[in-house]
Amino acid sequence: MLVVEDEAEARETLRDAFADQGWEVAVAANGAEALQELAVVTPCVVVLDLVMPVMNGTELFAVMQGDARWSALPVVITTSDPSRAPTGVLVMRKPLDLRRLLATVRHIVETPP
């Protein structure tokens, strides 16, 4: 799993919550860091914030969609403004309901494509 979130406290909370559920979790503070992580790990799902410095979530998502290595990865967008999210992507509004996010990710991971 890859959590891409610029707010350090939120990023660490998500990392800890997913790790407590048994997932291996990589984290990134922006889209550029996420690309570095994606070069070395293949996550089962990407939890992606949209508003971030350096490379935002929309830009990262576009790069992922244009690359065969990453275009099929499930993505959950987290944002306080769902109107900014790319169409056709699962969006969870901030502030996040952590239980709902955990259940959603578990469902994505456990449901065959």
C-alpha cells in the first residue's frame, strides 16, 4: 500500500492504521516522492491526497494513468473538495472516517478484479 499525503500527522496516522491491519505501508509527502516509491514497490492500492506541494495528486494520477506499470493500480482519492477529483475514481471526503477508509481499502484489496 502507498499513502500519499502532505500533512505529516495525517500521513503517519494512516500509515499506522494500515500497518495495524497487517499491510506493508510505504508513504510519500507528495507526488514526486510517490513516483520514487512506485519505482521500487508495487502497492496493492494507493491512498492519494489531491492538494500537495511539488506534484499534486491530480498530476500524479495522470502520470500513473499514462504508465502501464501503474495504470491498473486501485486508487482512493482523499480530499476536502471532491469536485477536484478525476472522474471515475473512488473519492473519500476529508475529514476522513478512518474506519470507513480501512473497510473500503480492505474491500478493494480482497475483491478480485
